[in-house]
Amino acid sequence: MMKSILLAVDGSAYTETQLKYAIQLAKALDSVVRVLSVVDVRIFEWAVVMGNDGFVPIMPSTVYKEESRKILDEKADAVLEKCDAILTKEKINHTIEKLTGAPADLICEKAPLVDILIIGARGEFEKWKKKLVGATADAVVRQWPKPVIVTPKKFNKIKRLLFSYDGSEKANRALQILGVLAAHLCAPVTVLTVHDHEQVRRKLLKEAGVYLEPYGITVEPVGVSGNPEKEIPQVAHDKKCDLILMGAFGHSRIREAILGSTTEQVIRNTSTPVLLAK
């Protein structure tokens, strides 16, 4: 499990953090890291379309397109070269690859080849997006069919995990990922259940505890009432957890469609990396 990690990088301020998390997990799990950088050429396609269909038609010059493409290619090469050097120094088994096209589509095409993806919460234009999740990260997280870690801008070594358990099918499957990660990282776990009824909280916490018992890890059960999107980041902060693990979706898809998913709200409102189980 998790023997192959895809690291999708764009050279933004998040890339170094992604790389550090990949190194920690690769060492703990004895995994290969597959580094991918995508040269996003959609801007040139948009420029051509706008030039043809705009109120005042302006066609971008071929010189502009060629020079811009060259700059993007050189940047991608430099990013991959630096990642290659760092992973080699850390003695991590790895590959590097550069592709050209729509980032989200090309990243998701790699899903059959790996076990887990690490992607930054925002990309190279993050300074204009404040707390919003980046467009590429948002598109990938929604389409990616396997576990994915969404990283913040700052790296903190994973020493304690928070697992949000609501009894859903995806949360139940995530228990296996949690057990493996915690055991290999030698990290204690806080299992959190957010529900307004104490009886339900106790049932779910007991359920998770029984499952995790064979992994031989330290488990602290925590049950609270309230809204999951607020309580999960808060408990992660209070318990000094370095990774939040949760199912990608909960029980109420109607609520998610109207108010926004708990997944998205947690990613927006925490400075802790979030591992989403699909």
C-alpha cells in the first residue's frame, strides 16, 4: 500500500513543502516518488480564441507564443532538475517527467500508475487567491480516484495524526490508510467524531478503536458536537496534529452541494495538510 507517490509540482512556493512531505512518506513507506511537472499551454489557446472572437480582434504574435512557451519549458525543466537533485541527495527512488497540456487532466491520467497523490493547496498564482483552493488543486481533488494529500505552504514533520471518523463508507475505508501510516510513521492518532448525539459519538469512536487495535498504535478518542468543517481544524490545532485524514465526502451530498463540502472547508480553514481518502 502506498508504494508509489505522485508529486505534482509547478515551481510555486508550495513545491518545496510538497517535496518535503513526499520525502518523509517515501522514507517511512519505502515508496518511489514520481515527480510530474505540466507545462500549461492553455493560455496560448485562450489567447487565440479571444483574438478571433473578441470585440476588437487581436491575434497574439507567433514570437510571443514561442518565447512564452520557451520560458515555461525552461521553468519546468529547472523545477524538475532541482527536485531530482534533492531526491537523489535524500536517496529516494524516483522518476521525473514533464508533460504539456491541461494540468488537471494530465495529473489525473497518472492515477492508474500510483497509490497516492501529493498536491499543493494553491499554485503559482496563490498570492491573489487568499484562502481559496487553487483551480488546478480543486479540479484534481474532485476527479482523482485515489487518496490525495493537499499540502499547505509550510512544512511540519508529521508526528501526530488526526482522523475524522463519521462512519461513512469512505471514512471506514480510510481506517486502513490511517493504520498503515500511523504504524510506519510511529505516530499517535487522535480519532475525532463530530456529532450532536453523545450515543452516536461513543459508538463511532468505539468502532474506530476496535479497527485500529491490531495496528499497535496509540489512539486518543475525541467526541464533540458542532459543525465538522469548524471542529476538525480546531481539534487538529488544539491537539498539535500534523496531518488530517478524512473521507473525501460524508453522508450528506445535498448539504455539500448547497453549502460547500466539509472537505473543501477544512482545506480552506487549516494550515495542516489534509489526506483525503476516496
